[in-house]
Amino acid sequence: MNIFEGHISGSKPVVADFSAVWSGTDKLVEPVLHEIKEKIGDKIAVIKIDIEKEPALKELYNIRSVPTLIIFKHGKVVWRKNGIATTHEILEHLNTCID
């Protein structure tokens, strides 16, 4: 099991932010994810994946644009959004995943 699989395989929901350093739009996602982490705390994990450094994950999850946000629980994709998502939109989906 690799590090990424280890992160997403648990019961705690994981928000994965697939991004690239060259994307200006990605910088708009960071404050949203920070706000979500402040509101929910340790009930979730947030990880950032640079698609340039992780091309295998880019292909595995069919990442065609950045940012792409994916919520995982027990290793399964439970929600996905290509582009920018609002705090409310992400929280709405996370609240259905939190035990």
C-alpha cells in the first residue's frame, strides 16, 4: 500500500486537492479548504496532490483539469468536483460522510 492509499483507506473522510503549481485557480481553493478544516477539525483530512509530481494518480483518477477535488471514504470516491467548489458545497458532502 502506498502513502496515498494509506491516507484514503480509513474511515475518516479525506478531501484530496489535485492541483499544479502553475495553476492560478488552485490558489483560490486553499482558503476554502483551510476554512473547512477549521470548521470540522480532525474529523477529516485534507491532502494536496501535485499532478506534475504524481502522474500515476493523475491518470488513475482521470484528472483532466485543476483544481479537482475528490472526497474519499474507505478508499472510495464519494464526491468529485472539477474546478472551484464553495465551502458550503464541500461541507454539504462532507457532512454525509462524517461518522
